[in-house]
Amino acid sequence: MNDKCNAPIGIFDSGVGGLTVAREIMRNLPNEDLVYFGDTARVPYGSKSKNTILKYSRQIIRFLQTQHVKAIVVACNTASAYALEDIKKEIDLPIIGVIKPGARVACQTTRNGKIGVIATEATIRSGIYKQFINGQNPDYQVLGKACPLFVPLVEEGWQKDPVTITVAARYLEELIKQEIDTLILGCTHYPLLRSTIQNIVGEEITLVNPAYETALELKSLLNKYNLNNQNRATEHQQQRFYVSDLAENFQKVANSILPSEVDMTNQINIEEY
Amino acid sequence: MNDKCNAPIGIFDSGVGGLTVAREIMRNLPNEDLVYFGDTARVPYGSKSKNTILKYSRQIIRFLQTQHVKAIVVACNTASAYALEDIKKEIDLPIIGVIKPGARVACQTTRNGKIGVIATEATIRSGIYKQFINGQNPDYQVLGKACPLFVPLVEEGWQKDPVTITVAARYLEELIKQEIDTLILGCTHYPLLRSTIQNIVGEEITLVNPAYETALELKSLLNKYNLNNQNRATEHQQQRFYVSDLAENFQKVANSILPSEVDMTNQINIEEY
């Protein structure tokens, strides 16, 4: 075991959505410490260009490196789609995104080879889910649908509201008609709409939550590099939260999503990195 | 007349919303040239903090100064609420926002002294409409309501959709019950929902569009400083558009909002200013 094992995992997202990934990592890797960064000053990424998302991701990676993380999880579908491949070549740390794990499990789940993906406009536009899924099986059909109202509806707290049900039914209509049997929740906010979406698509369609699959992939990755924290200095998992704006608002949402209370959220100037 | 008269007007917003203000300026000041900046890489401002909005606004002002503008219009309610007063002290150019003109006309319009304001969370949180209105008449009641779904609904193109009507009815219910007789559309996207909103509130409630009032205020301001462009070098109004991301998407929306076609939109790195 080397010194690095005690170092934290770095996780980042454009805002609060990646907390659904942090939550799964906390549950499934209880020995690991975390440093989370949410880019709340520049959220959302889902309507922005590749170059902008890449620039923002590089700044965040530089910040996480100052926190001496041992591995990085890109807990944002849009950044995973546009920035991960470039960043992988630029840094000397194990790094994973949320797309590959979700795509792999969808391939294992489908019986009829028709997989739906719901995500932000930028993620759908990137075609990356299709690319990964067809990399595993070129015969699989991948049907994407951008759902730009889902994030603001979740942020309004209307997860089970009739308005959200109407909007979701409209967004999902075409995918259901095309007879998908597997649906990837391709944006980190969407697991918060899980039961609403499941009610609309029915039990015949299996929902894939990339957040959970990403936590399992991180576990394998730490094993592979022999980076597990087996020798905890403190009894409890340590978590540090950083944002680029409105720390207080972030903390409120974090406390509603995470299994344990967030003590403090720090604000930093991300443009300096 | 001095040399400055031929210089363009600088207009900025967090994204495309300010185009409703640019549209009114084009219509009402047809002799003036325009430079418009939309901060599409960091949109929206409505959920961000004062410090962040002030920092972004300062960068944009510095950019507009490199374009030798003769006056600046802050065509964004959130930036007008949080940044205008500070910026006014820092620059040596006539500068106006969209809030004061809207507030003034609302005061002239109301008969029962009950004025509603719909806007982003940040604008409502700032309390600035109340401040301006009560500055004119301390007896007026100002009732604010944040409508965070309106911008994404407009951007989805669902201006007259049953979903938008349901959401709008819910947002406006309380204001109608409180018997407002005047309603300020306190976000530059909202004039695009004008007929939907008017149908819900009924003809008894007068809608105030600050975009139009701002164009008239700009006209007075140019007169006051003797800055009118009375000696046009070219026949047509010149307009230049700059954004911080996705110029092509911006241009599509601009062409749907503005009276004349946008030839080209330029992308710049706003963080460098």
C-alpha cells in the first residue's frame, strides 16, 4: 500500500446534480474520503459547447489536483461526453466518467437491443452513448431524447407534480413508441425523477442509473491501482465540498440528497485555476 | 455634435433574453448602431450571487469599452439589480438598466397601488423593484414572484403550450388573488410569453414591458448628453453581435426575435476581459 491510499477521491459536476453520484460513492465505498466541486457559478453545462465545457473541466481538474486527490470522477454527463477523453491524456491520475459505466450496464440489461437515453441537449448532441453502446454491440439501436425541462423542474422541487408528469410523458412518448426496453438516466439530476419516470414508462422498461454503476466502476479502478483506503486515520468518512457560487444554497440541496449532513461548503474562484 | 455621436450603443445580457430590449431599441432609435453581447457561456445569471454577477458584468463592460460604445444598456434584470449601481460609479459613460424604467411606468400605470413583479429568483431576492417603486410612492404595495420555469419553457419553444399555461397560472395565482392591477415582466425573456400571461391575468391587469420603457429612456439619455447619431455614415443601422459561447445557436434565436436578419455572431473569450 502506498501513501496515496489515504488521499481523497475528487468528484466534480456543473452543480448539484453530481451529488447523486457522490451519494452512491459514499454508500458503496464507505472507506473513501471525498472532495466534491460543483461549478455553481457557470451551471448548467448542458447547453454549452465542447470547447467551453473542456475549458471549465480543465480548470476544475487543476483545482482538484491542488487538493491532492488520488482519482477523479467526472460526475457530469455533459463533461464526461465532451471533456473526459481529452483530459485523460493530460493528467497522470485515474479518471472515470459516468457514461461508460451506464452504457455498459444498459448493454447487459437490454433484451431486445433497443436502448433509450435521456439527457441534456449537449450530451445527446455528442452522440457518445450511442458510440459506447455500439462499440459493445453495433446492432443495438440507441434512441436519444434531450429533456431540457427536467433539471429546472427538479430544482423547483416538482418531482412528482402533475406538470412534471405531463412534461415527462411528452418527452418519453416517442421512446416508448419505439419499444425501448432499457432507459439510461443520462443526466445526474434525473435519478431524482426516477419514480415519476418509472410510472410513465411502466415496469417493462428497465431504468439504468449511471451514478450507481459509476460507484462500482470506481471500486474496481481503486482495486486495480491498489489505491483503496484500508487504513483510515479517522472513524468517519471525510467529505469536503467546494463550489464556485452560492455555497449556502448548494449546502441546502446537498443536505436533501446526501445520506449525512454537510458541515460546510467553501466557495472558490474557479477562473483562477 | 461631437465625434462620439457616431459610436454604437453597447447592450448586454446573460444570453438571448436581452434581444427583446435590443429589438425595442432598434425600433425606437433607428439611427443608432448597436453592439450586443450575450454571455451564453455563463448563462443564466438569475440563480447566481451578487458578487458573481458583478464580476461578470465588469468583464463585459470592459469588453464593450474596447468596442468604443458611447452608452451602455444593461439589458438584463438580474445584472441591473445587482451590478448597475456599482458599475455606474466605476465608468465614465452613460449607463442605464431595465429596472428603473419599468418601475417608473408601473407607478404611472397603477390605479389601486398594487403592483406585481415576476422575475428570476435573484431579481426578486434583490428587492430592487420594491425599492424603486417605494422610492416613488411609499404607499404602493409590491408583490414579487420568482418564475424559474419561464425561461426554459420559452427556450423549449412552448410559449403557448398547455404546460406553460398551467405553470403560468400557478405562478400568477397568488398575485391575481392579491388584486394587483399592474404586472411588471421583470425578466427579458418574459415579453415572449406576453399573450399567455395576458390571457391568464385578464385585461384588468396591465402588463409593463421594461424593454420598451428602456428604449424610451435611452432616447432621453442620448438627448440629454447630446449623443444622438444625426449624421449616419451608412444608410442602415449597423449591428454587431458577440457571445461567449455557441454563436450559431444564438444567431438562430436572434433571427427569430429581431426585426432584421443577423449576418454574423462573433464568439469571444469573456474571461480575458
